[in-house]
Amino acid sequence: MTEPQREWFEKDYYKVLGVAESASGKEITKAYRKLARELHPDANPGDSVAEERFKEVSAAYDVVGDEEKRKSYDDVRRMGPTSAMFGGGGPGGGSFNVGFDDIGDLLGGLFGRSGGGRAGGRQQQTSRAQQGADLETELSLDFADAVNGIETEIHLTSEATCSTCNGAGSAPGSAPTRCGACDGSGMQNDNQGFFSMSRPCGQCGGRGSLITDPCPTCRGSGGEVRPRDVKVRIPAGVKTGQKIRLKGRGGPGRYGGPPGDLFVKVRVKDHTLFGRQGRDLTLEVPITIPEAVLGADISVPTLGGEMVKMRIPAGTASGRTFRLRGKGGDAGDLLVTATVLIPDHLSDEQRAAVESFAAASPGSPRSHLEV
Ligand SMILES: [Zn+2]
Ligand SMILES: [Zn+2]
């Protein structure tokens, strides 16, 4: 017989919670919340009787508050421990922890099962340290800042390390005490015949320590949701959709676990003039027919705002691209594509000029295509 089964067989959790065996899940939860509030260590400082009752109530709710465990529990109570054990289900990996997770769920309402991420639920808890959840936030960047890089601040409201206890979970001035049930290891062994199973300590929920005086801000969870500013250095050349990882700036770790990471997803605003190609900038520059034919010195803008001179060589075809080295911001080049403007309306004078140019240009450029 396993320890929890013996416990199940011997203890009337319904009585502990003051509900009928036929009570609905809702009624059980309601009864538990009421009792837990009354018996909570915060409300009864130094009252060891209330604390014992609180643990009992939590342990009871841990079983009958869970539909599947409640079924197994009812089976154990009805048929005896062993038959129920082979009857499927059973206590399995259930943890009988009276933990401050529960308190956090109940009174803080912010953490626990809603957190997601790597934080995990209290039922899966197998080791005491838990890494904080990874968080993601978005940052909109001006084109120039994305090209050149920038150091900026992000404002976000999220789970963060509790500012009162610095994540420790204990009220300032107090410290968690070593769990006596598991001697600080967080694990307990069940020895029965061939099997020896390890499970998280029922007293401390696998943490190895007990918070005797919970932090008033976070109620012992070590985390709180609050607005915060996070400095971020955006490297030069980021593109829309890229994520910048800020190690350790995500959700707070629990029970000594490391914090998660914060991912900053970048969105870069378009520029009216410039585009990007790799780490270079692109710019389209219209030129006239005479400029294309005869060549010209022209001025083009750069991202920094100043104009730079460049030479359009005589005989430049429309679409030809020139590379202006180092003019693209952050060590990139500026790729200038010249587009020859073909006028769709001509003055009489222009028409005469083009006609005389045609007259002076005998022969066909397509002679090589004739068969
Ligand atoms: Zn705190
Ligand atoms: Zn323990």
C-alpha cells in the first residue's frame, strides 16, 4: 500500500472540507476557498493550529478538487487501497503538496496555472527550481534606427521578479526554513516491495524549503505583474520579424530557478525613399534622357540627411545601379538605381529636337534580329 493510498483510505477529505460526498466540484472549490482564506497563514500569524488545518484543507482539496483524483480517491475509499490501485488511475504522479502555489492561485490570482511557458503547473512539479517563462513583446522601430542600431527602452507590463522580496518569496527579514519532511531534498521515497518510487515531497511540494512568512506583495510566489522598463540595444541592420533575445529579462524564476528570457520582436517602419538589400540601402533616382546619354554629376540624398555627389556616366541605361561605398549607413553601401525618365508629353521644341536626333541616327538597332 502506498503512503498516499493509506492516507486516502484513512482520511475523509470531504469531512475536512465540510462538504457532502455527493458535493459538486463547484461546491468543493467554494468550500475550499472559504476555508483557505480563513486559515491562511497570513491571516493567522503564528497560529500553528490554523496552519495545520490549512495544510489539511489544501491536501484534501488537492485530491477531491481534481476530478480524476477524486474518482480514484472515491474508489480507494470504497474498495480499499489495493484494488483501486490496480483498477486504473490511482494516485500516480499526483503531488500532495501544500504549497504556496495554491496560495498564489487563490489570493494573488496572477500566477500558477495561467502562466504557461516553461513555468509549468504545480502538478508537474518534479524539482524545486523552475525557470521563469519566456516572454515576447513587440518593438516598432524607425527605419534609420533599424539600419544604424539604437539603444532604447521598452515599456511592458508583465510578470516580473517581485520587487519587495526580490523573488525569494519570504517577507523581508525572514527566510525560508529547511523542510523537515524531506530534509531539504524536495523528494520523498516510497518503498514497497520491488518498487521504490520517488515523488515530490508532500510537505514542501518539492522545494526543499518552506516559506513560513510569505512576502506580502507576492504572497510567496516570488513574482508579481507590474509595469517595467527594459533597456534593449538593437543591433544595426535588424529587419521586421527578427527577434532580439534579452537573456534573463523574462518571467521570474521560482524557488531559485533562473528567470526566463524576453524576446523583442522588431517591426521596422518603411522609409519613403530608401529600401534595404542585405545590409545596404537602395535608392531609385530619376535621370533625364540627356543626363543618361551625355552623363552628368548629380546629388543624391543619404539616410543621414546629407546629399552626396555622384557621377552618372555618359551612356547610362535605365535601371543601371551604382554602388556608393559606405554611404548606406552603418558601414553599408548605398545602391543607387538610375531610372531614365521618358516624357509622355513633348513640347514642339522637344519634338523637333528628338526628330533631328533621329535624323542624325541612321540604321536600326534591330538589324541583327532580321532573318
Ligand atoms: Zn515578494
Ligand atoms: Zn520537503
